[in-house]
Amino acid sequence: MLSQNDSSSTGGGPVKPKRKQVKNACVNCQKACKKCDDARPCPRCIKYGIEATCVNSVRKERKKGVKRGPYKQRKGQGK
């Protein structure tokens, strides 16, 4: 029987490194929800022969002054 101090039951094994995120994916990878990198054309577009359309996607700007995250208060519930 396994005890609570057993390393296999507590997940003490090797930890996967965090995936590096790219600042802006190309339009093809963004549309396909696939991994992209900073190179243009990216390896995925080269693999599928769509290098001509491999450009950075246009991202909309973040709204100024909008609170984000779990600390956002609902309207009408202020102190």
C-alpha cells in the first residue's frame, strides 16, 4: 500500500519547462491556432509552402484604464 510520503503519489518527478510564448504569431499560425516563432517566414509556413502569406498579424490595442484579472470589481459593488 502507498503511503502519503511516497514521491510518485505527490508528483515529485521531473517538471516540464514552461513553453516560450511568441509576442505575435503570423496570420497563418494564428488562424490555425498553432505554435509560431519570431522568424519570418516561420518554420510551419515553410513546411506547408505558404511563405508568401507569413506576416505578423495585426493586434488590437488594449483598452486603457480597464482593470483585469480576478480583482476586477463589478459595477455597483464599489465601497
